[in-house]
Amino acid sequence: MNRYTTILIVLLCLSLFTRASDIGKRFPSEKFVMVDTRTGYTITALTNGTYSDAKLYPTHPQWTSDGRYIVFRSSDRSADKHSQAFAVSEATGEIIQLTDGEGTGTGSLNVARLSNKLYYFRTGNNVKTLIELNLDSLLNDSYRNTVKQKEAYERAIAVLPSHLAESGGFTLDAGETKAYVGVRLIGAKVEKAEDDNEFRIAQVPSGIRAIDLKTGDISTVVDVPFTMGHVQANPFLAGEILYCQETGGDAPQRMWITKADGSGNRPLFVEDADDWVTHETWVDRDHVYFNVMGHLPRLRKRPTGLFRINVRTDEVQLLGQLDYGSGFWHCGGTSDGKWGTSDNFEGEVYLINSMTGERKLLTANHRMKPDHTHPSFSPDNTRILIQSGYLTDGKKLSLMIVNIDQAVNK
């Protein structure tokens, strides 16, 4: 082997090493426009169903702070076939991989509203670490074809103590100085005996922990005797957290709210025995939207549908319900208080006037499998993002955008 052959092999090995990570990898646009066969409205598909792409849960931001990208997760798009985070340009449709390797916690990805950063947990060797990802640096380097190793873009913030297990995801405070993490208290004594057959998810002592995003310091917000779920900070007011008792079905008291120092912890919308509350989400500084389920005949003896509650006064308003099928299921609302959205069991997505209760069907035939549409409004309140099984007859999900002006101005 001569000297030049040796140099060539070394350079080839170095090239393979530098490309060992797939972060910054770009995928060609899959974006196309179609017309909804029921409503005639234009739908923009951002992914085409080749891969299992899913939007983030509707309790969390979907768009990057600059409004250019939608962050999503995919279970099979990456070369390593682990679930990873991706960003799709709403303008061009180009897709960029944001994470790689094992242990990326895509079940609770947090897109910052005040800066182009992404927060998530990574698990390795039974250790769960909170990671901050600098999206600006990664996306810019991707377009320049100068992507470095992932350590150049990531910052490890804190390690979750071994006596805590993540439960109910995590969320960013409105000021984005802290993350609030739902946890199960491993080894804690069950304070109240629950019949495991009563709930799909066993009830165990849980809580919320605050993590300082600068120092990594961890402190207790609140502990509760039931399983923690759907932890979401008020995105418009620092120091306020909404969470739920997660049972996998009908909880005796679903919604709870607390201050970040643990004070003021209380039920939100105190339930009667025949109320089945679900899928709560912040819409503005003072209001939460939620659904009271009406999918069973016994539940329709009381008001059901899309509700709004003022967290300052506890005033409740019914915004609407369908008079056919099983009724509304998941919901969202605009930050200006004008519009709500909700899907149903039939795979339809409605736009609801929050002032009048008038509703219009936006799009239909979305199969509701392998997951539900989970509609979310864009930060400027003009578009709704959904995930849909329409293109694959329910085998894989695609990301789709509906502009609400089509219905508003019709």
C-alpha cells in the first residue's frame, strides 16, 4: 500500500466519521395541495405519508419562534429508525432532521416561543437528561452543508434524579427560564388505594418539578396522590401551570391548576359524576378550552361539547357540540378569543366561532388512525395544523395545513 492510498483511506474514514450523525440531514419537499372532497377547501399536505410523521401534541407549540418551521416527530423517517425530531419549512416543504441516535424523547418536544430553540429529554444508560438544541445554528449549518457533530448544537441542562420518572410530559414557562416536568415518584407510598380495574392507567403518587434552564437546579412545585398528565404552563403568564389526573379515560376530577411555587393548587371546573372532561389546552392568558365528552348516551343528559373556562373567575361557557355521532373530541383556540377548533370521532375538523357558537366543517375523512387529528392553530391564528391518515387509509400519518380564511370569508 503506497502513501497516497493510505492518505485516501484516512480521508475516507474521516468523511464517514463526520457523517456518522444525521442531524442537519435534508429531505426533499413532499409538499402538495389538494382539495377537500367534502368542503371544497384547499388543504396543504406538508408530508405525503411515506413515513410515519406526527405533529406535536396540541397542548404544545408547533411552530418555531420565527414562524418559518413546524417541528414534528417521525418514528421511521431517520436512517436509524428511532423516533426523531424534524422541522419542515412551511414555505418550501423542505424537511431537516434535528435529532438522531437512541433515546430521543419525542413524546414531549418543547418548541420555545421566545427563541429558536428546542427542548427534549434524551435517555441513555437509564439516565434521562434535559437537552437544549440551538435550532438557528443547526438549520443555518444544514443549508451551508457545514453541519458539525451534535454536541456543537446541544446543551445538557440537567439530569432527572433516579427516584423520578417522567409522567405527563414537560412544558416551558412563559418566560422560558424554567421547565416544568411531570413526574412519577418512584417508590413512594400510595396514599389512596385505587382499584386498578377502575382506570386504564394505574394511579401512583406523582408531581411536578421545576428545572432552571440556566443552572439546571431542580425544585418541587407540587406532589399529588394520582398519576400526573398533560403538564402545560400558561404560555402567556409566567408561573402558572395546568395539569390533569391521567387515567386513560374518565377521571373523577380531570383538570387542576397551580402556581409554580405550589400555591393555589386546586381543581379547575369541578366535575359532577356524569362529566367526562378531556383534552384541555390554554388558548390565552385567562382561558382554557376543553371538551366534555358526549360519546355515550348517558353523558348526553348533561351539556357536552367544546367549553371555555376563565381560570380567574371559573366562569364556564359552552361553545358548541355536534348533534350527530359521538361529538367533539380534541380542541384548540385562537389567542384573540375569536375561534375554536375541534375534531370528532368521524375524522372531521370544525371551525367554531367562539362568540356566536356558529360552526363550519373545514375538512373531513381523516380516518382518525393510526392517531387522531389533534388540531392546533398557528401563532398568528390564521391556519390549523392537523395530522391525518387520509393519504394512507389510516396506515401512516401526514401533516396538513388548513387556512381558516376559506371558511371565515365564505
